[in-house]
Amino acid sequence: MNNSNKSSQSLDSALAHLADVVDQRRDAFKAGQADPKTSYTALLFSKGDDGILKKIGEEATETVMAAKDSRQANLAPEQQKLLVGEVADLWFHCLIALSQFNLRPEDVIAELDRRLGSSGIEEKAARKAANKE
């Protein structure tokens, strides 16, 4: 197995583990065992769909701003660290959304695998055509 496959499996495993933790905390919140005053994850779930999705928008904007700052700073190490941190925040909040809608990162990875090797332009056009039908 090459390093790329090992890295991919490690990423899949890390995302699955984090998703497990998020799902456990979602279930604890629903069972009244997690207090939004002391648990950030419970706080997010307490805000429902709209609050979770709004947070993703905020994190996406912060990621874009960090990326632009990184480019302007010629990817200085401290700017790279900020960008990585913002992407981590965005991914975490996306995991919260997936959990809210009873989905898993494995569902996203399966969709990416399905798209692998196809033209992004053609794939997007096919989705648009399917949505019109």
C-alpha cells in the first residue's frame, strides 16, 4: 500500500471517529444529558437546522478570508496555520450538519468516490439536467 492510501485511510478513520463523537453528543443532547451551557456541540444542536447552517456559512466565510490572507502573505507559516484552523472549524461544523441530518462523512466520501475520474463540468451539467426533470 502506498503512502497516499495510508493517508486516505487515516483521514477516513479520523473523520469517522470525530463523526462518532458528534453523533454521541447529539444523542446525549436529545436525551437531555448534554447542557448547551457547558457543551459547544449541544449548543449547536440546540440551535436546530437554521443555527447549524448559519454557523457553516460563517465558518466558510472565515475560511475564504484566511485563504486570501494566506495568499497575500505568500503562505507564511503563521498564515498557513490560520487557514488550516479555519478549514478545521469548517469541517467540524459540516460534521455537525451531517449528524443533524442523519448523515455521515462516509456518505460524502462515497459521493466523492463516485465522482472520481469524471469531468467536474460534465458531472455538474448532469446534476443540473437531473434537477430540471
